[in-house]
Amino acid sequence: MSAAAWQAVRAVIAGSPASAGLFLALAPMDGVTDAVYREVITDLDGGRSGVSACVSEFVRVCRDPAPAKVLLAHCPELARGGHTRAGVPVLVQLLGGDPAALAATAALAARLGAPGVDLNFGCPAKTVNNHDGGAALLRCPARIYGIVAAVRDAVPAALPVSVKIRVGWDSSEGIEEIAAAVRGGGASWLTVHARTRTQGYAPPVEWPAIGRARASCGLPTVANGDLLAVADVAACAAQSGCSAFMIGRGSMVDPWLFARLRGWRAEDRGDAGVAALAALWRDYHERLRAAGVSPGRALCRVKQWLRFAAERRAALTSLFNEIKILDRWEDALAVIDAAAA
Ligand SMILES: Cc1cc2nc3c(=O)[nH]c(=O)nc-3n(C[C@H](O)[C@H](O)[C@H](O)COP(=O)(O)O)c2cc1C
């Protein structure tokens, strides 16, 4: 996309990767992006966070369809029409290998008011892969086709069914075939995490492979993987040809990245520094506790955010090292406040 075209579209929140404007999704991250985290991020700047859509943490579906209780636990926003308090839609993500069980669960999610269903064919966890789930399906595009088609048929035609993949199991060589299966099954769009399953989360990301998938199947395609700053998104756009992006760990490194990408905030010049993050962590902790999360677990969640952020922000390393050994929120907060002062 040319610089002029980018300027024109970026401030417009695209409702889907197929619509005009810039689509920016908050990635699903199991154990991180629960409803509380989704709310913290989408409430930023008075609800002008820049996020187009969120995807829930995966709901594991084995032989039996998941019940409503499980869907509501993963996506409490369903009680609010499937949107965060700031009005951002939350797609319900399903993971499994059984087309009938996934289709029945997707139909239930639709009846509960999900604004879309996302299918996970990217999870690299061994336990998941050994039980016919996540990235294991990448080795069998015909099965991906069958699952997508079954889910597509089970939900109303207007409801988006998106698919999230990695570039392949151990190489991106077959990505065109996987993308064709996704398209053939009737998916609304494709999201590609630019790593293989065998890579796990190790570098490098292969953004050009996303472009190959997009060009070969013609589906609107969301690029994902190591988009941690505005410059990363620009480089990824150039290498993949995509104008839709999904950001996961980058949201912990710089929660205002979505707004920066839209031109609503200046590029990071320290405003994602300790003081601003400290205020956010305090707010996050309060919201976790209000949601019934135990004190120990809430502290772990703040430490987890800090750990992810410190991996990319050297200035946070010593703060993380001080916090990680503490057992009480009050002590951790005193250290955070001192660092922020
Ligand atoms: C802790 C963690 C949990 C994740 N859980 C999920 C998940 O539930 N569903 C999914 O599709 N991807 C999951 N992912 C992958 C992310 O959605 C994303 O594809 C990956 O982190 C690369 O994007 P990033 O570099 O922007 O973080 C997870 C990643 C992490 C780090």
C-alpha cells in the first residue's frame, strides 16, 4: 500500500478485513487476553483504543460440543451482545478436530450472540496437537476444509467465520494448499501467524509467506507475528501486501500501539514508559480483583504482563526482576510506583 493510501485508510476502523479502512485485531492469547485484559485494552483513551475486533482465548472442543457455560466463561461479553464495554466485537475462538462437535459449538455461540467464530489451526502445544487440535491440522488441509465447511454451514450466512493458521507445520511450502482449503470451506477471512508450528515462538517471522497465502486464495488476510511497533507493521505490510493486522504480545509492550497505527497517538516517545504502564497495571489489577480473581493469581497476571513487556523493553528488566520475587500486591505496587515516580 502506498504511503498516501495508508494515510487515508488508517484512521477508519474496518469492521472486518474485507471492509474499507484499517483492520486491527487484538490476538487471542490463552492465559493473557481474557475478558478483563480485553476490556483494559479496548477501554484505553476513553474507548478510542483503535482495536477493530478481539478474539477470545480458545475454547477446546473434543468429541462433545462445548456447553453454553464454557462459552460464557471464555467470552463473558456474550452477555453484552458479544462486544466489550467499549463496543469492540469479540469473536469466539474454537479449537478441535471434530467437524460435528465444532459445528454444534459454533451454532450455539451464534445463538448466544457471538459476532463471529474463529477456528484455531495454529496452536503449537504438544498436548493439543497430540489430541487432534490446533496446528496438527495444518498437515491435513482436507480436514481443515471439512471443519471450515461444517462450521460455515452451521451458523447464519451473515456471521463471519474466520480461520487462524500458522504458515505450516515445519515449512511454509504448503501454505497455498492450506489457504485454498480455508477458502474452499467458505471462511470469511484468514489470519496467518507467520511462523511454523516447529518454530513455536522463535524467530524469524516469515511475513512474505502471508502474502503468498493471500495472493493464492484471494481471501481477506490478516497478518500476525512480531508486530510490536509501527515500523514492524509498515514492514509487514510491505512484505505481505496485507492491510489487516493482528497484534498479540505487542499489546503488552505498547498497549497504545493500535491508536498509534491509526495516527491518533504519536509514535512511542516514552509515553508507553513506566509511569503510563504503571497506571495501567494498577487498573488491570483492580479489574482482575473485581472480577473475582484471587490476590495471588491477580499478582501473577501483572507479573506476566511485565515479563512480556520487559522482553522487549530493556528499561523494564530491573523492575521485573524486583517484582517477580514478591508475593504481595502491596509490595509489588510500592516497587512499581517507585519506578514510575
Ligand atoms: C501466551 C500465548 C497464548 C496464546 N494463545 C492463543 C490462543 O488461544 N489462540 C490462538 O489462536 N493463538 C494464541 N496465541 C498466538 C497469538 O495469537 C499470536 O498468533 C502469536 O502470539 C504471534 O503474534 P504476536 O507476535 O503479535 O504475539 C498465543 C500466544 C501466546 C504468546
